[in-house]
Amino acid sequence: MNDETWRDNEGEENPEIIAHYDLLERVGIIDRIDRLTAEIRNLEELYKEGLDIFSKTSIPELVEYVTARLLNKFVPSYLAFVLHDEERSLVPRIFCYRNMKLVENLLTIDSLEPYESFFLRYPNTISFSLLEYKLENPGITEKLLPLFPEIIVPIIGIGGFYGFIVFGRKLLEREYTRQEIAYLDRLMRFTSVSIQNNIHYRSAITDYKTRLYNHSFFTRRFDEESSRIKRHHSEASLLMLDIDHFKRFNDTYGHQAGDDALFKVARVMESCVRKEDVTARFGGEEFIILLVQSRLDIAWTVAERIRTTVENSRFVDGKATLTVSIGVVHISDLDDRPFNALVEMADEALYRSKRGGRNRTTFHNPGLFEKALEASRFTGPAVSSPGS
């Protein structure tokens, strides 16, 4: 019996329990108290895990944490999180684990629609064999067979169906116990809410077509970075980008091709900046990037990398090309200009790039840039000046 069973509310040993211990044991009271005590501890642990789950700010971080929690209970041979992406497209986002280590996706699921239809009618944890029986669609259930599935846990919240989790057979024991299935069900309730929060938050701060941050989120991050620049006497750079002749591209290839091009250009920008930098769609075919802790020579390198990568990319089945023009403003701890004024300066530099022939990078104040180049002994292709 657990030591806590012997004690009263003040933490002292309870003589009544000690005196009648044999009787309490014979009628099963002691065992029941022990089970309830263990259940309370499990619920306290689950409560803490729930709080930790709610603190995760991205789907990958959440998946990694939940996987680690499951490892404390049992080790499934395979584990897969099959989730809607932030835009709730039919093609799922899949995280696949083998022996609790992230591996290449083993599933070929191209749509969540049939699973969503089923789990909205039967929103509970279910064995794979029962899923096969109820779904009556071998073409759907067979897609899960590479994971040797035993348990399927749907993730359902206020916003509907978010996906499901596949548990393969356990490595050490034969079957999942009733207690383990109950734990999974409870843990997934927290997980579904956290996934819902992540998806809704991501949708609120990103642009639908490009999956970059939107204008309002960028403005908030800029204000935060401005305060940090002044506090730590650091610097940053602001890049304004515009796709050259984009209306002509849309008129030639159609708006769907234009949307695809916006998405591809957005991926180019993301690939050319660091994780801590902030990239956003500013409107139409115009984008803005905040490079944190960025000297002018770094800003020039990043801008040129983006420009040349876009120039060398191919669009519409490899038939079309695009270019971008870029304007750059440097920001220091001595700069008290508001966000709108800095954007206007970057936009002015961008306009000079357009007027100078497009497909080029222009700085708002090249004189300061030239001094920075001299100080850092940086050499490179010529940079557009205000008079070009």
C-alpha cells in the first residue's frame, strides 16, 4: 500500500487505518485506495503534459513533444501523425516515426477526405481492424498497412477534423492495454486543441496564397525588432521586392499561373533568409523582408541572392521566367523614423530599381553603403545609385 494511504489530512499516520488494516485489505478497500491514488498521479501527470502541449508554438514542435511523452508509456514500432496543413488542403502533412525516430514518410495518402467523413461520424479512438470493418473501403485502409497499424486516434476539435494518429504494433508487449488506450484518448484531446490553436493562429498571421506572414504581423514584428535594436544598439535592414512585369505574366499565362509564381517566389525568399528574419507579402506582387542584425553588406548579399535565384528559376512548366526589383533601407539604433517612413524609403529605392532597368538592387542611401563596404573591405558588383 502507498505510504500516503496511512496518513490523514495533516500528514500524520492514521491510527484508525492501521488498527483496521486487515479488515480493509480483506474487503478490497486498500487496493481500491491504491488504484485511486495511482489514477490521481496519472491525471496530475496528464494535466502537466496538457499544459506543456498548449505551450508549443508550431506543429513540428508539438508532434515532437507528444512523441516523447508516448515514449514514456510504450514504444510503438511505427507512429504517424497525418494532419491537415495550415490551409486545410486535402493533401495531408505527415510526420512518420519508426521506433520513435523520425523517418521518411511511408504513407501515400493524397487526400484526408474519406478519413474525415468517417471520423466525424465516429469521433473516437478505434482499432485498425474495426476501422477496416466499419469503413468498408480497402483502398483507403490499405494505405495505412506499411505502418502495421493497430490503433487509430482521430484528432477532432471545435474547428472539426484535424487529422489522425496511427499507432503500429508495440515492440515489447503484444497488445495495447485498456489503460494505455485511455491515456492516448486523453492526451489526444489536449493535442487536438493545441493543433487547432496552431492552425488558427498560423492562418491569422499568414497570407493565404504565399504562406508568408501578412502585413499586420510583419508590422508587429518590426515594432518588436525596433525596440530590440535601440535596447541592444544593433542594426537591421528592410528589403522591399516587386515582381517585374507581373501583370503581363498574368495576362499571358493566366491567374492560376500567377498564383503559382507568387508561391514559388515566396519559397525562394524563404530559402535565402535565416529563420529569425521576417518575410511577408506586402500586397499584390510586392514583398517585404526584415533582416535582423544585418549590416548593409549582408543585406546586399541576401538581396542579390534572391534576385539571381528568381532570375534563374523557371515558371509555368519551365517555359517562363521572372525577375524582381529590390529596394533596401538600413536601420540603426540611432534611427527614430517610424515604420511607414522606412517603408516609403525602401519603396523609393525599389522605384529607382524599376526606373534603372528592373532586375536590380538599389539602396536608399548608397553613400553610407559605400562607407560600409570600405570599412569591411567588401567587394562585389556595382550597386545602383539614386541617380541611376
